[in-house]
Amino acid sequence: MTERPLLPLLEDATPERRDAARNREALLVAAQALIDSCGIDGLTMDAVAAKAGVGKGTVFRRFGSREGLMAAVLDFSETEWQAAVISGPPPLGPGAPAMERLLAFGRSRLERNLMLADLIRAAGWSGPRGFAVYSFVAMHTRYLMSELHVTGDIAVLATALLAPLEVPVLDQQVRIEGMEIDRIMEGWEDLAHRITQR
Amino acid sequence: MTERPLLPLLEDATPERRDAARNREALLVAAQALIDSCGIDGLTMDAVAAKAGVGKGTVFRRFGSREGLMAAVLDFSETEWQAAVISGPPPLGPGAPAMERLLAFGRSRLERNLMLADLIRAAGWSGPRGFAVYSFVAMHTRYLMSELHVTGDIAVLATALLAPLEVPVLDQQVRIEGMEIDRIMEGWEDLAHRITQR
DNA sequence: AGTGAAAACGGACCGTGGTCCGTTTTTATT
DNA sequence: AATAAAAACGGACCACGGTCCGTTTTCACT
């Protein structure tokens, strides 16, 4: 749990003080434990502080806000996932044809976003962390699209291809309309073909 | 400000008591005034209650939550917009070819979502109101797509076409990446052509 | 080891969203 | 008009996110 995020856009120049590092570690462990036992909604900042054995001020000094704490918890699995895309086995990782990689990418992202929906929602879609996450996903999609020789405004088309995989949209389809996941995935593959063809 | 929402899926069987109706009216007026003067973030439920001259409990009895109140405020402009789509002048309203209507629809929705972004964000994307709004937009999109003889899973493709117009996605593009609105719109038109062609 | 400045800590404190329940208003009925 | 049940009201109250500032810890430098 001490690994640093992939793609460290701006690494801190000065390292953390020892007590700070120890407390961050304890807070993340406490937060994960509380999420497991009480669920996301049942987690309070006071409880996290108490469980980690630190004052509440420390939690906010480290993570800025509740959203920030959630984003930090989410960061573990995100980093892992990004590693699988960058250097894992094909077809998600490198080695497969671009179209296969794209389809594997979409399926994997969709499954992940559904599995972590509560946490992603609680982490908010703003802030620097959210930006970094989006940047990675968008960059990879644009790369695959350029490999497929897609014509047009690739940045915008990539966004359009990614948007249906985001949690608010999936929530609408799955939770409210009760749509099957396989059907959503098939629809997304169709979309991928339509956007990349020509 | 007393009109009822379009497409009243479930109209209340029993009408409101007179004091209840009067208070709702006063609360909506107060909320709108506070939004205009303090902005969405500066609006507090206590302030709305005070300005409307009622107790705080009444606000929550009427609207359930802050999100609910915001959704109710939003409902005015949403109703107006839906009316323009259903019975306004072409190309947004009926009378133009389906493809022109679709493009006008996308542009209009995009502009609206950007203009009301703060309010839409504060209203939340869940709850029955959000569902009703989404239902209308999705239904209309599916209708236009069927007019265009689009093949495939129309419900899923309509969602894919609408997703890039949603506030979280637009936020990312406009606010964070600083993308121009015209560019986003051109990209969306391209997307509409790719999804509907074949 | 001693020292001073910078960084981090802790928990009392505050504002706001949301609840609860005793009181008041409305409305249907006679 | 009187009455009673139902609905709505109001504001004290609570919980939680977030802030503030006096105290403690760390660390670089001597």
C-alpha cells in the first residue's frame, strides 16, 4: 500500500516527513476497513480518524476532503488497472491488434466502473486525481484510435466513445432501467465499430 | 410558476392543501432569488426557508432534500425546453427532416446543459425527476433514430449519442481541457452521422 | 547532542443538511 | 357554526464535513 501512482505527472520535490507517511498509511488502511464493514455511505471522517488513531485535522490535512480520501483509496485499484493496460497480457495489454485491444479495453473499463461505482461516485469526478485518471484513459483511447487510422477529431471522438462507460450513464442504464450488462457491452462494441470505421 | 410538468407520468390523485401550495410557490420564488443573488453554492436551506417566511421543516417536507429543491427549480426551464422540442418551431420542433431535427436537438441540449451546468449538478442525476428528464430525452432521440432507419440496438445507441452531452463530460472538456464549444459541437455532429449511418 | 525553524498534529469549534415531534391550519362532515 | 381527523407547519435538535490555531514532532545543521 505504499506504492506511488503510475504516471506521476508532478512528483513532489520534497519527500514526506516520517510521521506524515505513517499517518497516511494508517488512514488509508482504516478507510478501507471502514468501507468494507460499513459501506461507503456509512463511513464518517471522524470514524476514520479514530480508527487510525489520529486527530481529525490530520485526515483533512492529508486528503483535503472526503472526496480526496475516497480518491486516494480508489487510486490503488486504478494504478493496478493502468498497469494491466500498459504492460499486462494481451488483449488488454500490448501485443494484440488495435481493434481487439480497444474492445478489451472497453469491456474491462465497463466492468471496473460498475464494480467500483460507489467508490467512484464518492470520489467525485473533479479534482486533480480525477483529471489524471481521465487523462490516462483518454490518451490510451486516442492512441488506439490513431492506430486504427480513424479520421476526424480524434480527441472528441475518443470522449464520445468513453462517455457511455462513465458511472452516471451506467447507473441510469443498469440501476434504473434494469438493462443487462451484456447488452450494454454489445452496444458499446457496435458503437466502437461505427466510430472507428470509415 | 404554477404550471405542472410536462409528461406527468404519475399525477397526484389528491390536490395540495392551500397552505401547502402557497408555501411551495413562495419557496421556489425564494430559491430562485437566492440563486440569482448568491449563486448555487451560496444558497442554504435555512436562507430559503427564512426568505420564504416558513420553517425549515416545511422546505424538506416539500422537496425532500437540497437536491430535490434544485431539481424543482430546474424543472421550470426543463419544461419549457421540452415544449420547444414537442411543439416549437422547426428544426428543433416538428416539421424538419429527422436528421436536421437530431442535429438541432443535440446543439440545443448541449447549450442548455452548459448554461445550466451549476444547477444541473446541484440537482443530482438521481431521483425520480432525473429519471423523468432522462426518459424524455432518450425517448425523443430513439424516435428520431427510428425515423432515420438506424439499425442495431437503438436504446443503447441513443444512450451513447446522449452521453457526451451530459454535464460531467462537458465539464471535463470545457472547464478542464479548455476545449471550444464549437469544436465539441462539430464532433458531436460527426458522431451523430457515424452512429446513424449504415 | 543541542537547537531552531518548518511541518504536522489534535481536537474544540462552526455551518449546513436533515430529522423529529408537539402545535397549528385546513378541510370534510354534520 | 361546530367538530374532528388529516395534513402541514416550525424550529429545536442532531450528525457530519470542514476549519483553526495552540501544541508537538521531525529534521537539517552545527
